[in-house]
Amino acid sequence: MNKNIKIQYNLSEDDWRTFYNTYYASDKRFKLRFIYGTGSWIVGVCGLMGLFDNKFIAFGMIVFGLYCVFAKQYLVNKAVKKVKAKPQFPGKIDYNIDQDKMAGIEQGMEFEFSWDMFYGYRNAAPGLLLYLKQASFFFIPKEAISTEEKQEIIDILQLQNVRDLDTK
């Protein structure tokens, strides 16, 4: 199985937004923030309606709760804005994947990484996320590869002992 998989795909802003949403959705801290935030703003609204007398604290709880609820979307928008500021936006994926490495050009920069340099991977609904470290990833939209190619890439990752971040 020494096959070379060539991936070329023109990215859109929606691709970037989708993958940043997927990246942040996998972080359990945002799920907890959402739950705490929802509870906080509900208690804050009840406080404004008379549950307790201090309206300043009630208003603070609402603001904190809304921040927690919308933090993920804020970070997605911030990341997409940062990517949009680059002259290569929206960009093109040009990857070569084989048994030993992943190489190619992304946003006008050439790269080559052996599989032992990868932190892990995630097989998500919009495609594959390949993490160099916990906060740095390459993504391959499902539209860019066939189901067979996706499985071949996953097989290579498993063969090279790259961690599946969705399994514990």
C-alpha cells in the first residue's frame, strides 16, 4: 500500500468557517461554557424580574452568560477574519499524501511533514482534520476526496500510529 494520494481543492469562506466550527466544537470546554452561560443568563434575567434585589449583579450575570454562550462563534469569526486578511484567501489545497509523509502547498507556502510529527487526526462530518499540534491543523473537505481515498488516508494514519482524537 505505497499509494500516493493527490488532493487539489479550491477553498471557500464557507469551508474555512465549517472547519473552524468543527475545530472549536470538539473542545469540551465550549460545551461547558454554553451550559454555564445559559444558566447564568437565565438566573440574571430572573434577577432583573425580581428574584433578587441587586440589578447590577443580575445584569452582570446576563452579560457573562451571553459571553459564554457566544464565545465559540466569536472565535470562529475571529479566525476566519484572520484568514481572510491573507492575500491568498480563500486559498487552494494542494496536498500529496503517502505512506511516509504529507507534503504540498497551502496558502502559498510549501510544507512537508512526516507522520510522526502529527499530534492526531479527527474524522469529522465535514472532512478530515489533521493536527500538527493541539491548536494547529490541516483540513481536507469531504468534497475534495472520495470515500475510498478518505479511508486510505485513515488507514495510513492508523498504520503510522497517529492518534484518533475522537477515541479515548
